Amino acid sequence: MTAATPVARLKQVRKSATTALKKAVDRVAFTATPPGMIPKVRRPDFEYAKDMPMWWWDNDPVRTLLLAALSSSFPPGERFFIDSVRHYQDRITDPELQKAVRGFIGQEAHHSREHEQLNGFLQERGIDLARLEKEIAGFMNVLRKNLSPERQLAHTVAVEHFTALMAEEFLLKYDALETMDPRMAPIWAWHAIEESEHKAVAFDVYKAIGGSEFVRVTEMMAVSVLFPLFSTIHLVQLMKEAGELGNLKAWAGAANYMFGTPGVFRKLLPSYFKYYSPTFHPWNHDARDLVEKAKKKWLGDWA
Ligand SMILES: [Fe+2]
Ligand SMILES: [Fe+2]
């Protein structure tokens, strides 16, 4: 066996370096929002059929009521997100980011309107979302009164990371939408798509106003306790009210879905932890292919 010549070795080194660089670029798709990424405001108007099954997600009370609990949090939560971003709107000088903020506000405002309708529909079927909505609105008011505007925006940035993860890695990546009643799936598809589209707007505003890393990270820690805690408490309450609390088969099935196979929550943990990196940017994870596919499938003419 002959030793490699210096030229051959150099070629080998260059090849390895190129491969490593390519892998790094693939892993970190973007360190900033891609140019022209302005959230598009769509104004669909969903209707809900009276004969829709009670457990419209895969005939499963746990998953259906988990989404119902989340739906109750959207109107008060999204109002808070809009206000926390709007507070700094005058300080944004970048015209692209100004446009993105207008798109973000338009999208979130319309999500709230549509989820109010959905919540009304579920309320009529005996799922008491009005009480949850009132409770969450009260909690958001406590945050408004007690947190600085910077921390309120950091709160929005943290929850937006959660919603983007849920949209991309929970609703769009697996067969969640396909296993829902086809008359219920479109609102969740639309909301998930738009959450992915505007996932970096609050973050970019936070960076533009010089928001602190300490506040960003510590607020995520607080959100990471509060968000799952509230969601679990509300889910248990709704299951109890529906007379399904002792439905062990449903609890086991949902636990397996979240943490076993496919294990959607378990699998999104690595993406969640990336938030704590000082180099984190929501577009480090580029889900545009997934979103484009979902737009074609679920949004039709108003994609
Ligand atoms: Fe939203
Ligand atoms: Fe959002």
C-alpha cells in the first residue's frame, strides 16, 4: 500500500471540510428570518356541522379535549401577544419587520375570532370553555399588571416557540389532521400553518429592541412550567366534566401517542431545548416544505 501524496491528502481534507460545512448548513438552515417572509393574513370563515362526532379527533376524548382546552386559551392569549408586540411597534425601523408585525397582528387577531366561534360551538355541545377562557384572561391580566413590557414580550416569544413546535412537530408532521373529522381539521391546519409562518416575528422584535437574553431564557423557564401545568389541569377538568376521567383506555392511548409511538411530545423536546442556546433563532428550523405541503392540501384557494 502506498502512502497518499500531499495533493491527495489535501483533496481528502477539502472533501471532508466541504461535507462538514454542508452538514452544518443543513442543520442550521437560517440564523435570521428568510427575506420576504411576511405573514399573509387570510380570513377564512369556518363552519361546524351539528352532526360532527363529540370526539372529533380520532374518536378520542383526551386528544379532542386537549385541543379544546388550547382553543379556549387562544382568544385571551393572542390578545396578549398582539399587545406585547404592539407596545414596541413604533421602535421598529426595519420596513420588512414593520410589515411582518402587521401580518403577525392580522393573523393572530383572526385566529382569535375564529377560535371564539369554535369555542362557542363546543360550548353548545356541553364543553365549558367559557370558564377556562375567563380564567386565562384573568391570568393574562395578572401578567400585564406585574411584568415589564420587555418581559411581556419575552413571554410572547416563548409561547410562540411552543406554538410553532406544536404546529410544525405536532399537527403538520404526523397524521394528526388526517385523523380528525374533515370538517374540524381545516381550522387547525390553517392555524398551524400561520403559526409557522409568523414564528419569528415576536422574536425579531425582541432582538430589535435589544431585549435581554436573561429575560428571554428565564421567561421560557416560567412558561415551560405554566403552559403544561395549565393545559394538564384544564384537560383533567374537561375530562371530568365530560364523564371521561376514568376512561383509562383513552388516557393510555393518548399517553402512548405523546410519549410512546409516534411519541410526538417526546420527539419535539430537542427542538424545545434549542431555545436556550444564545444562537437560537426560530428559523434555525426551516419547516417551509412541510408548510407548503399543508397549504396545498388544506387551504385550497386561499393558500
Ligand atoms: Fe395564533
Ligand atoms: Fe402565534
